[in-house]
Amino acid sequence: MNMYTKVLLSLSPSQVRYPYRFEMTDKTIYSLEELYYHCYHYWKESLDDFLMGKIEEWIKEELHLPSIANQMAKIKEQGENQITKQYIEFLSLIEYFSDEELYVLSKEIFRWEHKHEWERAKDKGDLYIHKREYQKAIEYYQKALQYTEDVTVLNNVGIAYMEMGQYEKARQYLFAAYGKNSKNAKILLNLSQLAVQEKEYEKAEDYLKKALAVHESGQGWCYYGRLKEKMGQEEEAFEAYQRSITFPDSQDGYIALARWYQSKRDPDKALDILEQMPSKYHWDYYIEKAKILEMQHKEKEGIALLQKAFHTFTPHPQGFVHLSRFYRITHQMDQANKIIQQALQFYPDNKEIQLEWARVQKREGKIKNYQDTLKNILFGWIRNYRSESEDLF
């Protein structure tokens, strides 16, 4: 969507005590202009915040702009059950977007508003699964399944349960999807991954061969390579990875092939493969390159690389872990502590971040804190295991 946004003098105060955080995008907002930009470009992710009054309250309490907040309340009161009308009038309150921009967006929201109920629920589920918030994704997918047994929704529920380690439930939904469309390559790929998780490698290979017969893809060959590695068939794995990068959807193939060379203690070749990736504008590239730079003992370059990534993308748990690790192994403990504390604010339940926090504490000589952190991680694993086991009965 092209932008023709007008440049305006800021309407916001110079300092904001509590910035606004959009949960769906993990983006933090400090001004009205930033808020409007987000609400335009990420309207699906912003809509609930608008309808629930969260944005309105923040504008009133933190930006001290009660006139705009009151106009928002009036718009919602007068435009009840007309989402497109409400949202476009809200975006029109300040002269931030051109009439053309608002017209284009209104058509897009109108089409979404008049989708079937199950499609809107699926859209929300897709947003959450993209954020790796699988339980929330399942909640919206289950709403969609109240209206239809759409094969894509069934497949996505299966993926979510698989990512949560609840393999019985994943199997239930993936087989329901497979029963409706046994020639769907994505479903076959997911069934293969479920079989891999359960160490049923021959069954996984059978599903992969079927998937590749239906639709040959870089992702499929990448999965095949990973499976062959697990089966100890290294030559076949290497050939599959090489084949995977000949396809347009080969991003994972490049990562897998780079990791292959890392496992052979050949970081130079791994880096050469990684730099051939068609697109490097994503965290996977930066995180994998950071691992290679660590193998090459180029910690300073690794720190600069990850700092660039944090300035480019929204935060990523692995990004925090690797940046903290670089600071830790170069004895920059103040920086390591600072980074891992930020990570814990964003991802308090992430086990890899908690483990890195324990390592930072150990390096600082805080042995009691290190032991307590490890104990909490262990108890968390035990609780999750028990909870998942109870779900099977």
C-alpha cells in the first residue's frame, strides 16, 4: 500500500510516561503520529484495541488529548456495528492520511468486515500463530470450527498443538484435515513432521514422499534432508538440502545447508551458503549468521550484526539470547545483564531466555541466584509435562 502521508507538527507531548504497546505486533508507541501510522498499516492487529477503548484511554490519559479521545467515543457510539465507518472516521480525526489512502483502506476493511464469521476468526488465529502464541490461535480457530470444518483451519489447529507438544491432539486435527483432502501437500508435510516428533521415521518418510509427489518444493526437500539426518543417512540429507535450494521457497534450505557445514566445522562454507539466500530481511538470517560468527570467534562482528537486527526488526527471543551470549563471553557483563533483563520483560516464560539469564548470573558469581533460576526452570518443565500428560486422558 503506497503512503502519501502528510508531514505534520507533532500533536503529542515531548515525553510520555507510559508508551502504548500493541500486543499483536509487539510494537511500542510513543506519539499520536506513531499510533496512527500503526493503526493504518497494521489495521487488523490494531482493530481490537480501538474497539475495546484501549487506544482511546491512552490518548486521553497519557497524551493528554481529551478532545480526540472524546471524539473517538462519539464515533463509536454513533457508528455502532459499523466497523469500517468507525475506524475510518477515527483515522480522519487528524489530517495524517490523504483521502485516497483512506478510501483504499476503507475498501479493504469493508471486505474483511463482510467476510463470514469463521473467516474473521481464522484471520485472528493466523495472526496469533504467526506470533507463536499457539493457545490463543487455537481459541480463534475453535471459534471458526463452530461454523465450518474448513480443511485449512483443521490443519492449523494441528500445527498449533504440535508446536505445543500435544501430539495426540495434533494427530486428531491433522488426520481430520487429511480425511477431507488427502492430496494436500501442506497437510502431508505436517503429518510427516508429527511423525518425526514421535520418532516414527519410516512413516514420516512415507508422508514426505507423498507430499513431494503432489507438489515438489524447497520446504519439502528441506524436511526430507532433516529426516535423513535423524536417520543417520548423511549423504542423502546433504543431497536433499542441495536440492531444496533450487526452489523459490528455499529459505529454510539455505539455513539447513549452512547448519550442515557448521556441524562439519566449516564456518566459512556455512557463511558462503547463508550469503546466497535470496532474502536476508528476516531474523533467521541474522541469528544463523551470529552462530557462524561465534564459531569464527568474531564476537565483535556478532554484536554489531545483532544490534543492527534489533534496530531493523521487532524483538526476537533468539536475538536476545545470542546478543546476551556475545556480551557474556566477551566479559561485558553490564551489557549482558541489560539485554537479558529486556528479554525477560518481553518473553518472561521463554525457557532459553531463562537459561541465558541463569548463565549470566553464574558468570557474575551469583551462584545462589543461578541455582534458584535453574530450579524454577526445572519445576516449570515438570508442571508443563504433568499438564500435557493430564490432557491426554
